[in-house]
Amino acid sequence: MVAGCGGSAPPVPPPPPPTDPKPPTMVGVPEDTTPTIVFLGTSLTAGFGLPSPSLAYPALIQHKLDSLGLGYRVVNAGISGETSAGALRRIDWALNHGNVAVLVVETGANDGLRGQDPDSTRANIQAILDRAKALEPKPSLVLVGMEAMPNLGREYTERFRTIFPALAKTNDAALVPFLLAGVAGVDSLNQGDGIHPTPRGHEIVADNVWRVLEKVLAARRGRPAVPNVRRRTGS
């Protein structure tokens, strides 16, 4: 959910031609340095099947932030049906939302549903985190754990489960152990497909994420709000 505001302003004369090749910025429009929390995710983040995206857990977290007077703007970058490879293709777009203070990565569920190689999922998520760490200042990272379906066998589900804590440790990311804790397998908290949470299910999911996110935000207090730039890497 991207919030914005607008208003009228007196006419401003055009600036003189630039003396260098850098394009001019918009005159009279300050750059928005409001820190954002970007949720890169699947249909579980997008709010698939809900009457309104305002009932999905990222929007509920925005309400929590507002109620506490915390000046963050939530960006819901969830796409239904997306795999970790798709999330990797979108990460540069997702990070192009001004001052990205926190990146929450919820991906891999569709990889597991399709029985894709956990090593491939791990590599895609690592590449996503690497892109985020290349920004300056670096956003805080939150990785959301998922579980594979048990019908894929014990070996597969164990390999899949270990992806998330291992990557969180390696990349100094906060870990939500399992997004759907308290929701998965509970008929009354899921829609008819048994996969996507109901509005009440999303409330529980929001609580699962908030327990981790609030600690991340507490650790960020006092940091200046400045736009991110991609850090140059040596060759």
C-alpha cells in the first residue's frame, strides 16, 4: 500500500538550462525521505482472495505503525503465484521506493508447492538479499520462513525448512520462523483453498511478523532518514 498526498502550489518559473549532464530535479517538490518498509512477497503478502488489500497483513502492520506514531510507509510488493526467481527479477523495482529502511522478504512458498530444488530457492533468496545489501545506507532485512508440503517427503521438507534460518544467520537478517504459524491447517482461518488466510488469519499473520519487525524498528531508532543509493562494487 503506497500512501501519498498532493496539493496546489504557486507557479514556479522553469529553471535555467543545466550546466552539467545531470537532469534537473523537480523544482519546489522536496524529495520524499519518509522511510519505507517494503514487503516483497507472494499471494500471502498480496492478500489473495480478500475483499480488500486493506485486510492483508502489510496493511494491518501499517495501522499498527500509525497507531504507535512511527513514521514509516508500508509498500505491499506482493504478487500472486510468484516464485523466488520472479521475486529476484523484481527486486530492483521493489527497492526503488525512496528511502527503503526495511526489506521484508516473503518468498519460496510457490517454489515449495512446485517441488523446486531447495538449492535454487536458496540461491535466489541470497541474490535478493545481496541486492538489498548493495544499497547505502543498507536497509534492515527481515526474512520470512516458510514450510513445504509434507507430501513432498521428509528429506525435501527438511531441506526446504533449513533455507530460511541459514540465510538469516549468514546475512544478519531478522527471522520470522514461520509466516503461517497458528494459521496453517486451521480451517476457520483459511479460505476454501486451505492455503490463503481469511481476514482473521491475516490478523494472526500480522502479529507473527510484528513480533519480529518491532524489534528491528527499535534497533533503527535514531538513524537518519536519507534516500538509498546503490553502492559501487569493485571489479
